[in-house]
Amino acid sequence: MKRIVLAVAAAVALVAVAGPALFIWGPWAPEDRFADCRSGGPRPGLSELGGPFTLTDQTGTTLTEADVIAGPTLIYFGYTFCPDVCPFDNARNADAVDLLEGRGYEVRPVFISVDPARDTPEALAAFASMMHPRMLALTGTPEQVQAASRAYRTFYRIRDPDDDYYLIDHSTFTYLAFPGAGVVEAFERDTTPEDMAARVACFVDRARTRP
């Protein structure tokens, strides 16, 4: 709750001014391997999500998708100027990552900005440090951000580009991705930290075991 309060406060301020290395990533049929981990039945479209991208993190380092998805990874597309949705969703993701860490699972939380005009590395660094000490926050040129968004089939649209304080409509899914496998699950906004942690742990356990 403290993290969410801090997140909302920061968003309002912005408006105003080695276990993972042991995974075996081999070929499998995701709908069969992870069937027990999903709620709501098979998600056949997930295999079409993800792909190459090149972005810049909050330290100014250029990274590719291979650098970002080096282990179990939770990916969210949003923007730091977002007044409510993004802070709450990323605080939820951070809480799930903490729950997983307490159970021996290391999962990386990733935030990809769809607002390259305002989300400088400095702005992303402030947002990420508020959310989670291990959060990776990414931005890029408009073309790089668009390429990443298209790869994950996310949506974003600036409501009023002429407004200095413009808001952006955007997708709110959180994607779970594994190296070599891509996206294996998409979590909706109403997923609780506890449910997310339990389901991610299930996916990780299944990925550790050969078929």
C-alpha cells in the first residue's frame, strides 16, 4: 500500500511540473506445458507476441530484447506522466515480484515508455527507483518505441498532441516473457499481486522441467 501511495504521489507531481540461470529453455508446446498455469483456458495468440527491439534504459545504455529478457520478465507498456493506471499497475507488478522473491524466484519487472518525448532516461530512473530497485525502464526514439509496441501488439494514442500536459490512451496488459520462448502469458489489470505471483511461479516451475 505504501508503494502505491508513493506511486500516485509521484504521478501527481509529474503532472504538476542466479537461480534464473538454471532454467532450461527448450522447444515445447506452450499451450500444453503451461495449461495448468493459465486462467480462462488456452491463449493461442500469445505465441505471436514479442520480437526484436532496441531501446535505451534509465542509465542511457542501449539494450536489445535479448538483454532485457534474460530470465523470467514482466513487461508493461505505459508512461511516467500517467496519473493513475500506470503507477497502480506497476506497483502491483512490483509487489508480485517481491512475493516471488520471497519464494525463491527472481523475476525482472520491465517498464517500456510509450512517451519518448517526455520520458527521458532521468524521468524513467526516478519512476523505476520509486517502483522497484530492480525495475528496468526503457525508452527510445519514436520509431524504436513504435517498433517495440508493434512487436507486442500494444496500443497507444496521444489524446491531444497540442496540449503540453497531454494524456495517452494505451494498453494495460502485463506480459510474462521467457528467453527463447517469448510471451507465455498476459495479465489483466484486475489480477492481484498474489494471483500474479502464484501464476508466474507456476510458469517458471513448468519452464524448469523438460517435457
